[in-house]
Amino acid sequence: MSGYVITYFPLRGRAEVIRMLLADQGASWTEEEVQTADWFGGESDLKQQAVFGQLPQFKDGDFVLYQSNSILRYLGRKYGISGGSNQESALIDMVNDGVEDLRVKYIRFVFFEFETGKEKYESELAKHLSAFERILSQNCNGTKYVVGDKVMTTKVKYKRFCKNSPIGIVRRGWQSGPGLPTSCKATVY
């Protein structure tokens, strides 16, 4: 077996940032779709094999990995976009965890508080985005990335979050923020 294979449901979800990272690196991959009805109905044998009973599953030849953030870190190290030192890697992990916190708030908002929680979500989001601005401003006065001068794993994940959020403040922050560069190739794949 060779090549990359992403196994996931027929939607963006947690596999999207993996796709974006691979596209940004010029890599090719194949997709294996699992229908949600089969997965949740117990008709997928893969669910019993899946570590933690979750997707996405990522294959690199014979190596199989689960958990989207673990897959991101693996690919980041493989492509040299996870920092050049322990400190840089730690900063990238910190920002990645911050984006994960945003994702959890977004999911809670969309599925449980959409009608009543927009103002609260926008307020919390603005604070969270300003934290990213502070972190980014520490590298070349915010003109580059979290670390270094090239796209890192955390940038791709952050872009994916901002690109897919329906709240205007995220899009405005992404498009106009001085420390939030927009030069990521992974927009079409």
C-alpha cells in the first residue's frame, strides 16, 4: 500500500484541515467515504477498528493514524512545517489548541445557541482573535506567521476555521487583520 488515504464522512468536518494542508504542500491523496448512516447505524466495520471509535482515519502507506490534530502534527513534521525548534513547535501547538478552543465554541454556538447566543459568541470571538493577533505580532511585527516566514500547520487550521465560520466578524478579522496573512494556497483542491 502506498500514498495518502483519508477516510471520513462525505463532508468537510475534521478532515478538511488535513485536506487543506496536503493541498498546500502539493500532495495528492485519495478519499474513502463512510456514510454517516452506516457509521452511526453500526454497519461500518471500520468503527470497531477505529481508535477511539472516531474518524478521520489517515493512512500513509501502511501507517494508520486517527485524531485530526495528531494527523496534523504528523504531517507538519513530515513536511517541515511544525517549527524549527522545540519552542517554535510549542508555539504552534499552543495556537493549534487555541483554534481548537474556537472550534468547540463555534460548534456549541451553531448547534445549541444559534438563536440566542450570537452577541455573546461575537464578543468572545473578538477576544479570542485579539489573542491570535498578539501572538502573531511577536513574529516580525505581525507581518509573517506564528513562527518563521512560511505557512505552518496552525495557519492552515486557523484559515479553515475562519473560512467556514458564518459570523461576519471572523471573515472581517481574517481579511483585514494586520497579523493574519491571507497567503495560503490551499483554497481549491
